[in-house]
Amino acid sequence: MTRPRAWQPLAAAFWLPARATTPSLTAQEVGVQLGRRLFYDADLSADGSMSCATCHARRHAFADGNRPHPGMTDQPGVRNVPSLANVGAFSTLTWIDQHVTRLDRQFFIPMMGHHPVEMGMPDRTTLVGRIAGNACYRHLFARAFPRAQGRIDADTIATAVALFERTLVSRDSAWDQARQGRVTLKPEAAHGQALPDDDEAALESFLRALTDVHFLHDPALALPPEACPA
């Protein structure tokens, strides 16, 4: 997680934060917790100023409320930031290269891409050095990747983030419930599905029907506690 830069280089190598008491978890469940911490950690950017959550903000359904988000160097983005809701079910993962279909491969595009520069990480070695230097991460990787002997490399880092991203599931909005036959959309919202130009109230009602309140406020998707999970 993001902490003052002066703290990280020395203290993270030797100090393991107090561990939160949790029930026994499977390796995959620990992997999700690990991926969640990585997702919110600004140490994944070259200068410690950006995390995945900087552009994919929970309050915006893991999207961004602005026009294309500038990267670490303030170079403007090319396209708007897409929501990560249900990203685990996407058939393709980027606007530009339709052949990117795996989350653990897409991870490296914002991390190390140059057109445009987003998180600006110079190389995999630097990334691995950052993560491996943190005692909590070493503990979590050992539990999440027992078959790999807790190996920390660029691929296991990307795999952990992808595990968390697959938990970003939004399927309980009023619109979802109506499609499932559980509720009936309000008439105004149903009219708004046609995206009328002359009825802003109906359009607004429809947009509210698309909002999954449980997804937006699920504590399991929020910034994790500072304490390292046991």
C-alpha cells in the first residue's frame, strides 16, 4: 500500500506490519488479498505516485470520472479509462490491441508501456525489487504461490493482480435484476433505455438503474487495511 517514500526503502525490508487475524484461507483466496494490496500500491509506478486504483477508482466503478487520465509524466492518455466491472468476463482487454485477452498480460501495458507512459515502471527487475523488498509481500507470496515456493517475479505479481480483478463482479443493479426477472424497472427507467434526447429525467432514471450499490460499497474491494494478513 502507499506509504511515505522515505519509509519504504529501509523499513519495508525489515519490518513486518502487525498481522490481521483471519480465518484459514486457500492459496487462491490469499492470492486475491495479495492482488488487492498490489492494486492499491503506488509502488507499482516508477515514482510512487500512481497505483492501479489511481485511474480505476472504486467510487467510479473502477473507472475514472475524467477525460483520458495523464500518466506519471503528465503525458495525456489516449482513451478514456474503462471500468473494470466484470473485467474477468471480457473477451478483449484494450481499446487498441484486440488480441490482448489475458489480464495477467494486459497488466504490463499500463505498467511499462511508452505510448503513452502511464505508470512508467522501467523494467521487470525494478518492479520485482520493489515488491520483494517488502516483508508483508514476501509472506503473502509464500502463501499464495506454494507450488512456486513463493516466487516473486513479474509473472506472479501480474497473476495476483489478475486474481483480484476477477473479483470485480457487478451483477446486482436494478437493470440486472430486471433482466433476471426478479424486479420490474420503473416506467421512467424503462423509457430511458432508449437513450432519449428529449427526456433527461428518464435517462437519469435509467442510469441510476445501472448502478450496483453493493458493488460500489463492497468492503472486500476497498483499500485494504495496513495490517498484513496472517
